[in-house]
Amino acid sequence: MTIRWSLQGTAPVLSAALLVLACGGREQDPVANTVRDSVGVEIVLNTGEDHPLSWSWTSILRLGGKEIEPETFYQVNRRLVDLDSHGNIYVLDRQAMQLTKFTRAGTAVWTAGGRGGGPGEFLRASQVMALPDGGADVHDFRKRALVHFGAAGEVLGQTAVERRGYWRLGALKAAYFAHRLHRSDDGLFTHRLERYSGADTTVVAQTPLAEARVVQYESCGPDAAQMRSQLYPIFSPELQWHESRTHVAASDGSRYEIDIYDEHGALVRSVRRSVPIQLATRADAQTWAAANPVRFTRGTGTGVVECIIEASEIVDKHTYVDTTPTIGEVALADDGSLWVRQWRMLPDSGSIDVFDAQGAYLGTLPPDFPFPIQFTPAGDLVTVKRDEMDVEWLEILRVRR
């Protein structure tokens, strides 16, 4: 559960924040103030202006985007890649419905899976999770199961996953953490971060969503007007989270607050930065709608016709919440360091803040610095690169600080 401000026990933090505000426009050096609340949770408030970091990086390994097996995969994201404690790399190819294990040097060890409903096969594989013993689990959305593979690629059966909703799982020792879209009995939705250990389920964090609207569009003609979509208001909070081998970082993005949980799901630290909340305007919502177009297509006697719904209609139908988000994505390394991309209207355009293992702000990297989807045990960045044809590949980078 996200901790919110209370006056009790936070006087040092508040006085530091007021001091920064009183200094007018003069730039302030970054300062981290740490206090503990009544149950011992650390609250780290970082104040001061952005401090640019002059870091650089060197590519040390590339995988994927090639024409020969087993590197023919060309779609990569955080759900499709994971690493074990030895640095072995597991890549799930959703086109081929196959899982491949690579050594940390990039040599293929084995390939398993395949399209189908039999043991070790996938109907709709959605995520891979590396396990401490060298094996891996794959979540199959249509099977509603976790398919288990051993360290040598052998099939170890599967475990049913009965809960419905959007899933993104992360393995953390003997437990799983899952981001799930939960629907209550009254029809309202909540983003939940849940912990699964055996038969036990614990809600670690949750973000309520504004009530979804069922909308119809008219600007693309009578056929499009029959298209009905259940959508949330623009700028609605979304749960951002990432797991290391010992902790989980989570934020709803509405405030600059990232909560750190241990492997048992207990909140141990809340990392914050004095970034002002921005009020959302209709112009902001229209900019967002133009950058995230809704397309309507229909078949005709001469082919397929596509129409893009007007941005003004999207804003009218969806509406928007009062403030824009502050956090776009987070990444937590095994050494406890935290990477946070500030939210911006266009994807991957926000600056990147870096914090040390105690939650102290180290500085800010430019938007074009590669953002990690995972980390190697040595602390190198696992990133996604993309060419002009939208072919993606996996690249591991060593950072020079």
C-alpha cells in the first residue's frame, strides 16, 4: 500500500522542502532526507534541482533480429526476457512460441516449447520468468497456466493459474509477484500487485481506476459509430513495477513516489522526489490523443479503408483526469539502485532519474540514454534496441560512470 504524507514524524523532511521553496529560483544541490514512520518504514524525500549525470555506455552483447536460428526473434520487451542468478538469458519468442536459453556470452543452450496444447507447448505464451535453479516458467494466457521447464530445458509439467485479468509476473525466490487487473463485483477495476506463495495470495499494492466508459465514435462514419470500446479516462494512473532478486519497486505514477517491498511483500522504503504535480488541460489530452490514435478499419469492395478517430472526439468521449502522471516506468537492480523514467507525453521522451540503494537521488540522465528492462547479476543494463523497420533486438550495455 502506498504511504501518503502525514505530519507525524516528518518534520525534518517538511522543513527541508520548505527551505527549498523559500530559496526562490536559485538552483539547489540534491539533498536526501530520510525519516521512519511509526512502523519503521523509511521515507526518503529527495529535494533539489536536476543534477545531470555524464555517464556513457558500451555494448557488450547483442541477441536477436537475425535471420538464422536461434536469434530470429524480432520482438523484445520486459515480459519476454529474464535472467537467472548466473547471468543466463531466457528469451520467449511469441511468434514461434518457443523459449530459448542463452549463456551470458550469448551462446544458445537449448530451445523448448512450440505451438500447441500438449505438455511443454504454448497456446498463447505471454511471459517468461527465470528461476534461481536455472529453470524457467512461462505464463500461457490461453492455457491459464504456468508451464515449467528445468535447467536443461526438460518439461516439468504446469500449474493452473485460475485468476483472470491482465497478467505480468515476476519470480522472486519462492514467491511470484503478479500485476493483475482486478474487477470487483460492482464492475470497477483496480490495478493490483499481488504476491503468490503456494496457495496464499496477498495484495501488496493497488491502484483504483476511474470508472471506465463505454464509448462509440461517430467521426469515421456510421460503421465506426457501431464500434463500442470500454476505456478509461486519459492520464488514469497505471501501476508501474519491477522486481530484483530480493525486492519489488512499485508506483501508480500519479505522484513521484516509488515504494520498495521485500520478498515477503512488506513495505520497507518509500522513495520520493520533489517533482511538482502538473495539472492536466484539454490541450494536454488532445496532444496525448493525437500521439495515441484510435484507428477504425473496415473492408469494402475495393479493399480495406482506415480512418483515424479525431483527437477532439477521443477527448470528449474518454474525458481525462485532473493531473498528468509523474512516473513513466521504473527499474530495480539487484544492488538496490533504482531507475525512474519521468513521464512525458511521448513514449521514451522523459529524463531518467537514478537513485542509490538507500533511495538517495544520484542524478538525471538524458531521455535518449538506454532504459533497462532488466539487469545482469554484474549490474549491466539489459535494453531493447530497434531499427527503422521496427525489428527489435536485445542488447546488454556496460555503463561507465
